[in-house]
Amino acid sequence: QVQLVESGGGLVQTGGSLRLSCAVSGRLFSIAAMGWYRQAPGKQRELVATISSGGGSTTYADSVKGRFTISRDNAKNTVYLQMNSLKPEDTAVYYCNADVRVVRLSTYWGQGTQVTVSS
């Protein structure tokens, strides 16, 4: 069974940095695109960033461009989100997802990690 486990969340002051990690484990054939989403209280889940299978193509929400960087280490089946210049509006539960091929390609989600930015 495929599992995604996030880590690296926590409490940080405005202007600070955090690095989130998400490791994919289980019996799988390959991992295609990976991404990070977030959900603030009372709001819908929104896309933060995505990265292609080889890492050569990335996309970002306008609200995080220039501050967040998504990357991946395919040898470790892990995706990262480096978050700099954090703002209170970045406070949310952050979820990673991955398109994983076991028999067929399916999307899997992690359990989420809380990021809180204090003003």
C-alpha cells in the first residue's frame, strides 16, 4: 500500500522559513507528478506548487511565487517545499500528493502537516 508521510511543519514568525518534506513509500512502479496543497480554516484546499516527474517543470500559485520552491529527490521518492518569507496568510494545513503507478496511475495524499505563521 502506498503511503505519503509529510514532515517539517511547525510554528514560525513572520519572515521566517520552513522546509516541508513528503516521503512516498510502499510497493510502487513509478511516481509521476507531485505537488503541495494547503487548506486554511474555513477555506477550500488550494494548489501551492507542482513538479513534474523529472523535476524539470514546476508551477506555483501566484501567492507563493518567489517565496516557495518545490523540489524532489527521485532516489528517495521525496518531494520538498522550501518556504521563505512566510506570512500569516500562509497559515494552513499543508498536504502533499503524488500520482503513483502501482498497477495503474492513481493520486495519493498525505495526512497533512500544520504550518502556523505568527505575526
